Amino acid sequence: ETKKVLKTKLSPSEIYDLKGETFGAYHYFDRSFTIIKREDSIPVTLTEKDYALILFLPMKKGVTPIGLINKYMSAHAIKSIASGDTQTVITLVEGGIFAFYKPETPHRVIANGNDRTYMVQK
């Protein structure tokens, strides 16, 4: 039996009250991250009984936090963000695998007082 295939596109412009002009589209299940403009869309192909979870995150200057990637709503684990000229401090509600996007390689990443720069994946 052949499964039905659904092909569609998703765009940040379709989300009511979502502010911003550039977004990171985080694909939860394949852990990929794509940068798109507000009016652009990303293709989504699903087979019968398949599903996808894509989060549109407004891009920030410097660091765009994705959140705890072991959670469906990864950004909800972020308690606060404080950005300065040379650093960004992100406080989480709980621990886990945290992801962020930064166009250039960060100089240093510290978690719970420990240097974790070596863990940064490009």
C-alpha cells in the first residue's frame, strides 16, 4: 500500500503577531536550523501519519538562543537573556542540552561556571 504524501510550505509570515524580519527555523526532529526572511517559506514533506515540529525563532543580534533541544518547546526553558557589547548571559529554568545560533564562532561558552567552548558544534 502506498502512503499518501503531503507537500506544503511554512512561513513565519503566517504566524499571527510574530515579530521580526529574519528567523531561524529550527526543525526539532532532525535538529537542523535554517535562516529565512519573514516572507520566505520552507518546504515540508510528510507521509501519512508523519509529523514535523518547526519553531520559528526571531533572529537576535549576536546570539539567537534555540533553547533546550531535548524539549519540544525548547525556547520555553529560557528564563532570561541579558546581552551586552561583549557577552550574552542566558539563564535557563532547568538543565539539558542547550543550543544557540551565532554567525561566528563564540570566543567562550561558559555553563554553570565551567568553560564549555570545546562543546560548540558548527
